[in-house]
Amino acid sequence: MRAYRFDEPNNLQALRARQEAVGAPQRGEVLVRVRAVALNYRDISLILGRYVWDTAAGLIPCSDAAGEIVAVGEGVTDFKPGDRVISIFHPRWFGGRVPKGAAMQTYGNGVDGWLCEEKVVSQEALVALPDDISFEEGATLPCAATTAWTALSGATPIRAGSTVLTLGTGGVSIFAVQLAKAMGARVIATTSSAEKAERLRALGADEVVNYNEVEAWGRHVRKTLTGGVGVDCVVEVGGPATINESLRAVRPGGEVVLIGFLSEENPGIDYFLLKGSNAVVRSIAVGDRAALEDLVRAWRGARLKPVIDKVFDFDEALEAFAHMQAGRHVGKVVIRVG
Ligand SMILES: NC(=O)c1ccc[n+]([C@@H]2O[C@H](COP(=O)([O-])OP(=O)(O)OC[C@H]3O[C@@H](n4cnc5c(N)ncnc54)[C@H](OP(=O)(O)O)[C@@H]3O)[C@@H](O)[C@H]2O)c1
């Protein structure tokens, strides 16, 4: 089977596919034929040295995949050959507290990921993919969609009538728009262009703010778009350069959910703004297996469809990474395998 690896760090061009052997599944393991892999900004940040956790070099990249079971080891009870599955982001975090060492057991930074044709994993590291979700759609759910779900369904989950602020039109943010609208929330979304603003409105965003035109977008959201109240939840993917505006946009008692680090500038957090916001600041790491299972149920219940910007073939993985890095996509970038 073929598998991709980056031959050198800090170079997205150094992605090469090679023939590799795949072992037989052992007790409790299954062999998955990979059918689709979805990219996340994380897959780029790992190679460019911009990730939040340590990274081992030379691993197969990508955390998100959909495929079918082709063989099972002894004692496998959850799946049989032919079953359709998706990967879970944290292969050993099923629920409850995060297991010790989980940060170095995630795909592409601590263990080999999914940008390959076949992979052996524990049956526990997979979730069933319903027949009405295609492999390409299913591959988009493990990281970005689960993260959006975890962001919106914390200790104070959003509900009908809540106001949610999303930033940009990447994978996590588009899922957040779709899920928040499905839950009956009012969505305010930021973006960089008029064209992307139209896409957001078509997905149901109630208000769209172009952050290139409205520099103080956080204050604008609070004062003008929420009548001075502030939003209930900010799905914060921008990171160091957007956190201060997000703190200006949130209502006292609302939540700023720390997710991303897309911005390269790091002006620092204004402590008095943070303290004075009276907001809950919650940093999340995607979610556990139960969150993905809940998300799949909610996704089907609300009859949602992932927004897939472009599907590349397995041989075009380099182009897929370049497309993702260019940042012109809306939603998800997917690689079809096999
Ligand atoms: N903590 C977690 O659990 C978790 C899980 C998933 C992802 N993440 C992180 O969340 C972030 C988003 O991931 P993703 O895969 O959704 O990314 P993505 O698809 O690459 O999102 C890119 C889009 O974000 C917007 N953007 C780019 N730079 C921005 C900035 N400085 N401020 C605001 N918006 C910006 C742009 O949209 P517009 O042109 O429309 O503005 C861009 O097209 C990444 O940092 C990722 O590593 C964290």
C-alpha cells in the first residue's frame, strides 16, 4: 500500500508517497481500507512548526479519515469486513478525563496518521459511518466538526435564541455556523471578502462582518449587532491576533472557546480586557469519542451536509495541501483515496 510522509520539516513540498508494508490486525484491531482523508489546518501547522504540542518527525500526516473494514483480528466485536467507519481524533480518549500522554498519541504529531491506503487500528479508535453519509463527507467529521460540536455544547450549551460568533470560513467555523443554525441560534460570522460573506449568508449566517473593512469587529459585534449585550459564545479560531476582539464581543458570563491559532501575529492578551469581560474562557482539544458519536447523531438528525470546497485524488495530495495553505477555501478540503 502507498503512504505519504513529509521527508523534511518546514517544507510542505517535501510530501512523498512510497510503498509500505501493512501488518495483519492483531487482537482487538481491524484493517481499514482508507477511502477519503480530510485536511485540517493542523496538518499544515505540524510541518511548519506552528502546532501547540510537540511533534515527532517523519510520520504519516492527517487525523481524519473514512474507510471500510477489510479484515478483523481476534476478539473484534464492534465491526466486520465491509463495515464503513471514520477515525476518532484522539485514538485513546473515549470519554471522561483526557488520558495521560494523549497529546503525543494523536495522528501526525505522535503516531502515524491516515494519509495512506490501508491502516491497522484498534476497533476502539473508530466510529461507525452511517450509509447516508459518503466517505468524503464522513472524513470531514472527526476533527473540525467534532471541535465545533464541543465548542457549542460545553457546560453552558448554546440553545435556540443564543447568539454565536464565528471567525472566518474554514472547516471548524463553517461547521459551527451549520450546527449553531440547526440548534436555532443567531449566527454572526466574520470573514475577509464579499464573496465569502455571500457563502456565509447562504449557509444561514444572520450577520456577516468583513474584518478587513471593520477593524474593531469585536466592538462592532457587541455595540451594533447585539445592542451592547455581547454574544453568548465565540468560536475562537484566529488565536493570538483575534482574542482581544473576541473578548470585546462576548457578553459577561458568555464563553470564548479557544480553538485555533491561525493568526501569525501575537500582540499579547490584554489582561484587563480578559478580566473585565467576565467571560468564561474554555480551551478545547477537539473532543472524545463520545463527542464524535453525538455529533454524527446530531448531524443526521438535522440532515446537514458538510461544505466540501474541493476533492483531490490521492496522487494530488501535494496540491491539496497547497490549496489548504492558500486559505481561499470555504469549508473542507478532501483527498479521495483509492
Ligand atoms: N483546539 C482544537 O480542538 C482544534 C480543532 C480543530 C482546529 N483547530 C485549530 O483551529 C483553527 C482553524 O482550523 P481549520 O482547520 O478550520 O482552518 P482552515 O480551514 O484552514 O481555516 C482557514 C480560514 O480561516 C480564516 N482565517 C485565516 N486566518 C485568520 C485570522 N488570522 N483570523 C481570523 N480568521 C482567519 C480564513 O477565512 P476568511 O477568509 O473567511 O476569514 C481562512 O480561509 C486552526 O488553528 C486549527 O489548528 C483547533
